[in-house]
Amino acid sequence: MKDIGVFVEVKDGGVRKVALELLTKANEMGSTVAIALGHGMKEIAEELKPYADKVIIVDNPDLKDYRWDTYTDVLHRVITKYAPAMVFGPSTTTGKDLFPRLAARLKAPIIADAVGIAYEGEDIKVKKPLFGGRIISWIGVKGVPLVTFRPNSFSIEKRDTSGEVIEEDLSVEKDSSLTITASHKDTAKKVDLQEADFIICGGRGMKGPEHFTLLEDIASFMNGRVGASRAVVDNKWREYDDQIGKSGRTVSPKIYIGCGVSGALHHTMGMDTSKTIIAINKDPTAPIFETADYGIVDDLFTVLPLLKEELKKAKEDG
């Protein structure tokens, strides 16, 4: 049985949900080696034991915060030592920064933003959407591939057994030319956009930032998250952290509702693998309807208050 390495992204002291998704998928395909870097990793190791055959921990104060130089170097050394048949990672901001650098170090093929993977005999094929989901391709890979996956691509399931924890004591060398002068964290307790099961996204049709409170109310009833199109972010109605699309976040929620979103290709490329897509737009020719599973041709300021009231009633009824 082939070993599959999974880079475990740790955020705010906890394992990101996408890491557990990737470990579950890896368990279906072979024996699993979870690799986690950081500082104060004892609880992280315990959390990962039910999901992997081996849990490789590198605990070092210099790995407390993500840096491309330290993480690339340490992960390169771990992968070289344990020599997995392939390595999975998340298609998150960190994964998109780290994995191309890692592929260059390893001289390995890389496929980014995938949504599925399977063995075909001894060969590997990777499922990846192209052109805003208009084409779903299966890509054959040779060698030791690195593959990043969109969050919410797989389910999560614990194993019946507990994996072995191995702590690697590795030195960490920083690139002296790279200095972090300041960092900022949003302290608001919001569901991570890429890992949300429910996303309601506002476009230019929302007409202004003041109307996004309606989307926030609906998202709160669904324990979800508000997203935004590029036009909204460019107009400074919402922060960049909410942007969905080619130049923003890639999402795959169970339910995506686009409100006043035109559906330009650069936006649909970031949400085309959502399980159920609902579009609300008063323009029946809006491109979003070509991507949507369900469409409502009406004024969103008529539809959304009705949706909010129905969700409120459902929550009150338990």
C-alpha cells in the first residue's frame, strides 16, 4: 500500500477542516502520513491520530507563524525523508503559496485547485474543473505529484485505529532578506469562507454596502458566511477576505446563493464546484443562470426579506 503525505494546515491553534477532508480521502487510497508544522503541537498531534497512520510533527518556535521560507525548507526535508507516493495540500491562501515553491524544490509535478483524485491501475488521475466549470478534466500524472484540493471537496471520517506520532527535531533557518514587520488578524468570529457549507454572495446588484446587513442576517441563520464579487470589493463595499473568484477565494459550499451577481467567468471560476447553486437576479439574461442549478428572476430586495423571514421562523420552530 502506497504512502500518501498530507500537509496539515494549522490555523489559530487548530487543524483546518480541509486537512481532515484530505486525510479521509488519502485513507481511501493508501496509508496516510499527516505532516504538521508549528509550535505547541501536542494537541494538534492528538487531534490528527484518528485520521492518519503516521503523524509527523515538527515543533519549533520559528514555525509558529507561516513563512514561505521556513515552511518550504522544513516540509521539503520531511517529504524527502519519508518519500510518499504523492502529497496532498489545501487550495487555500497558504497552500497556493507553499506548494508551487515545494514543487520547485522537489522537481515534482503539481496540479492545483483539484476536486477529486483516483487510481487507474498504477496511474493517478486528478479531477479538475476548467473554464469556470464548463469543462471537468481528468489529468493523468506521473512521478511523485503534489496536488492541492478545494476545501469541501471530500467528506470527513475518522478511522477505527489511532496513528503513530513521530516528532522530527529539525533546525529552522530563516531567509534573512525576509522580515515580517507587522501582521493583522480579524478578531471577528466568522466561519472561514473556504470551509463554509453555506455562502450567500452579494454582487453589484446589492447597490451599496448598507444592504449587506441583510445577507449577514441570512448567513447567521444558516451558520454560514457572506461572500462578495470582485466588483463589490473594488467598490470597497466589502473586504478582500470576502471576495470569491479567480482573483479571490475558491469555494465549494453545499449551498451557494448569488444575489445580484452577474456571473462573469472570473467569478464562476471560484464557485463552480458548489454542490447547489442558486441565483437571484432580475436580469433573465445574466450569465449566472447558466451556472446555477436554480434561478429566481426577481428583484433581490423582494426575495431576500422573504427568505430571511422564513429562515427566522424555521429557527424559532427548532
